Amino acid sequence: MNQSDKDMTASVIRDAIREKHQRKSLPAADIEALEASLLADIETFDLDAAERRARQDASANAFAGMVDPAVEYPEIVPAPPPRVSPKTSSNVNVAADEMAPVPFSETGSLLDQLRQQAAIQQHDETLVQSERSAGNKLIDETLKFIFFYLHDLVQQLNILKPAIPRTYSLAEKFELNKLVWQDGFADYRTQAQSVGAMLELVTLTYHLQAPDSLKMERGGEVAERFRTMLFDFGLQFSFKEFKNDRRYVERVEFEIQRQLSVSVRWRADYKRGLLVFESRNFERLGGISFTVRPGAVDFALLEDLSKLILGQPSRFRELAKR
């Protein structure tokens, strides 16, 4: 008890004694004894202990039956991770990461089996993603190798300007031949930065030319189709129409420049893990396309591609099919 509480209690006692004196006088000895007894009780009174007992009594009355110390409650702990067991065979030991999903009815709870199947699926997806990343890296590195080779090749050919001993058949006895290298250019294109910025295309474009031109004639009925074909091949030409009295085109004379634009493209197919070789006016007029494994591209293959560009005997197609 603090000092203020003691003073307040002593004041109440003095008031009570004074009131009694006014009603009826008591012997002085009795008054002194009563006063001493009350003061002794005040000194020994423990207010903190009384407050604790009051709170305990109130709590017991409010939650009767809910705080019985004799009642034991189970401890809640996290569930253990699923245990993945490998498939076993009498002849072959299979790794745990190759285990097939376990049917719900065989073992464990439903939740355990779901955890197990989810872990297997996630592991398989990780393996597929890892293999795909390795394949993409190989394609990217292969395209870089192709680009640097072709870039070096075209630099030399632009200086040498060699004759290309290849004949391009156009129609009947007409053909493009005696062509000479004029200029060439190697280039590449990358993917967007958001998808990895890997190479997706390497191109080689070059131009061949001969000094003279071809002159040929076509009837009015087939002239339009022939003109369309020349456009498709990218050939430069001029023509003159000859009409009859009815203004009907009877024949057309064409003059075709012996100039040819050639393109070779290596395109990445990341979904299939392959390279696509595409060319136009390369070995013949028109386009061709076929797939090549990245692992088949080496220095020997690019050397034979160079021979093919120069019109020399080559094993390029054979090596590309490896």
C-alpha cells in the first residue's frame, strides 16, 4: 500500500472515532486499542495480491469450462514433404526423377498424391526447359559461326570479283550464263531483348552480272505469264508489244538484262531446334528450302557452301543432311 492510501484510511478512522465520541464516550484505553488494531491491519494489507485474486475469480466465472487445466490439446505441426519412390523393375533400376504418377487408390492420402504428382510434373517441365535452353544456345552459337564465316567470305569475293561458271536456264534455249560477281553483303538479325536477343537470321546477298542482254519473243497469249515469271525471279527487263488492227496483242518482244540477285538465308527455328536453309536464285532460278541440324554445321559444310556459291563441285547438300 502506498502512502496516499494509508493517509486516506487513517482519515476515515479518525472521522469514525470522532463520530463515536460525539454519540457516546468510550474509555481512552479502548479507543487506543481499536486504533492500534486498525493500523496494524492497514500495514499488513497487500493490495496487489488482492487485485490478482479478483482477476482470477472474474476470469473463472466468465469462461467456465474453457480453461480446464486437465484438458490436453494436440500440437499442430507442418505436414512432411511427399516421399517420391522410384519405379523398380526386376531387370532395370530407374532413377527417382523418372517415376510415373501413382494412382490415388494405391497409397497415401489424396493430398500427398497430389503433391507427388505436382513435384513430378514440375521436375519434368524443368528438364524440358533446360534441354530447350541448351538447344537454343546451340542454334544461337551456330548462327554466329555462320555469320562470321560468310562475312569474311564476302569481303574476299568483293575484292576478287570472280566469274561464276553457272548456267541459269530461263526458257527453251535461253539462259543466263557468263556471270561475274559484282558485290555482296552478309548481315544478321536478332530477336527482341525481351525474348533473349539471340540470333534468328543470317543472310548473304550478292549480285551477278554479264555485259550483254537476252532478247526473246513471246506470243500474246503467253506473254503475260512470262512477264510475271520474270518479275518473280527478280530479273530486270523491258518489253515491246505488237498489236494487230483490232488492237489485240499478237506478240511481245522482251529484252532481259543478264543481272541476277542471289540470296542465301539461315533462319532459326527455335521451336523445333533446327536451322532452315533458304535460298533464291542460288543453284537455279527460283527458291529452295530445307532444314539442317545445328550439329551438322561445321567448317567443312561452310567450305562446301562456298564452293557452291562459286559454281564449283560441292558436297554441301550431302553434308547438310547429316
